[in-house]
Amino acid sequence: MSLVNERCGAVVPALDQAGIEALLKEVSGWAFEGGKIVKTFRFANYHESVAFVNAGAWIANKEDHHPEVFLTYNTVRVAFDTHSCNGISRNDFICAAKYDALVA
């Protein structure tokens, strides 16, 4: 099953480094930095950036898995981690894939 078609689970274990590296291969442009998976999205203008943030907020609420989001004029940086397991979980990659699908 593709990550984009999965749903976030309520109780998930933290991934080890090998698990993180394996799942990073399934999402394009994401990196593991500072204990989070992160990606910077670039847009033509502020309107497109805000539209992306709003669409991402809808996904985050539906999945009950919320990222850190940093918005500038035409750039949005998204960072996921899972507080309940104090690390990175499959939920982070599920949401990363869903954010990627917004711009595919």
C-alpha cells in the first residue's frame, strides 16, 4: 500500500534509523534533520503558499497529525515528528506523502 493511501494510527512506535532511512526513499525531497523529517516547498507567490498551508491544515486535522509549518512569501517549510512516541513514526511519512500529493 502506498503511504498516501494509508491513515495515521493512534498508537505508533518510533522508527529506528534504518526505518527512517527506508521510508525517506518513499517520499521525494524530505530529509531527516534535527529529529524531524522536513521539506521546503516553493511556490510562485504568497497566494499559492497560503493555499498550500490551508490544504495541508485540512490533511493534518483529518489525520490528527500536525506538523510545524513555516511560511514566507513563496516558501513553506514543513516539519513532522511524533510527540506521542518521542521520535519519528510511520505517521510522519504518511502525512509527508499526503503533503507531496498536494503539489503533484
